[in-house]
Amino acid sequence: MTESATDWVFGIHGVRALLSAEDDSVRRLVIAFGRRNPDIEALATMAKARGIRVERMPRPALARITDGGNHQGVAAERRAFVPATERDLATRLPGFDDPLLVILDGIEDPRNLGACLRTAEAAGADAVLVPKRGSAPLSSTVAKTASGALEHLFVVEVGNLARCLKWLRDEGVWLAGGVEGSDGVPYTEVDYRGALGVVVGSEHRGLRRLTRESCDYLVTIPMAGATTSLNVSVALGVLLFEVRRQRDRAG
């Protein structure tokens, strides 16, 4: 992805989070003609205060820009999001105190990926690792679903996930992989204090074989109803907030 590449963040909440972020990535704010919306006008005021150009255009034109997404009458063009590298992770990892990492093994649906990013940010994850191949790109749809979380996360793109997981274990990070059914122990029976990576896979195939073999623990969320599994972002939330609960209790 080149430095000149751009993408779009759209929707009131996503644009507000982008404008609130302390960076200079936003190039322009685009607002649809029509009835004045106080929330959107407040975004225009924020943009102008930061010296960002504000334009107005017909709704059909805005819909084309956002590929038919639910733009709510506003979109921001920004320099395309560029994830961090494994070298960046190696530099920052020693500075984390009992790091909480989220590893997403091949989440191909952009809305699921965005929801996982939102969950990871809400739980205070120090970093999110995504494979360079076999994962949804960090697109405007991902950013919209993440509801501003993408701008506040340290997202690392990984070339070889199995190799990276081995390196993390060598660095003292324990890995807990989420699985279905009886393949794992109940998620509440594992000690999540200390340096930890929580690993989840796609809804269709779960964790890949090498990823499973790289985990120190395989954990499962017992189901009480007829449904056999949860959406991946929901399952990730259950696991991460159990981590937070244990760590909060330990002070």
C-alpha cells in the first residue's frame, strides 16, 4: 500500500472517532446535501478547526464513494490505514506490562474483522495481529464496523503466523486458542494473568492446524442452548473480558 493511497471512513460515529484521533491522516470531510443534522454539522466544525477541507455533494455521489455503505450523510477521506510490522511489534513488546495480545487467524469477513477490532480495543488489548494473507483487508468496511477502534489500536500484519506465534512463546507469551465443543477446557478454568495472546479463528474453519498446535491452551465456551457456537467477535469478547476479570481481581 503506497503512502498516497487513500480510503474512506464513513458514518457519524466512525468519522467522529477519526477526527478525534491525534494524527493528520484526514484529507477532507464530505457531507451530503440535504437537511442539516446537528451531529454532522458538529463534525464539520471539528474538521474546520483542524484545517481539514469540508465539501458537500449529492447523496448518490456520496453513496458511490462509500460503495453503498450506510454513510449516514458523512464520510472522511484519509490516508489508507497502514498496519505495523513484526519488527514494530518486536520493538514495542518489551514495553508492555503483562501484554494482552489478540491474534486473529484468518477472519475473512470484513464486518467480523471490524467487530473483533472493536472488541479488542474495548477490552484494552495492547496489540492485534492479523495474517497478511487469508484475512480481510483493513478496508473502509472494517473501519466502519470497528466504530473508531481501528484508529486507537496497534494492529500488526504478520507474514507467517505460525512462525510469529513461536516467536511470541519464546518471548514468554502464553497462547490461549478458542475452539468449539470438547476440544478445549472451559475458558474459566485457565489462568490468564501474565503475558498472554488470545487466538481466535474464522467461524467456518476455526483455528488452522499449525495455529492450534502453537497454542499452550485450547479453551472453549460451554453452550447452554441449541446453538453450538458464537459469532467470532462475541466469542472473543467473552474470552477477553474473562481475562480482564481475572486481572482486575488480581489488582
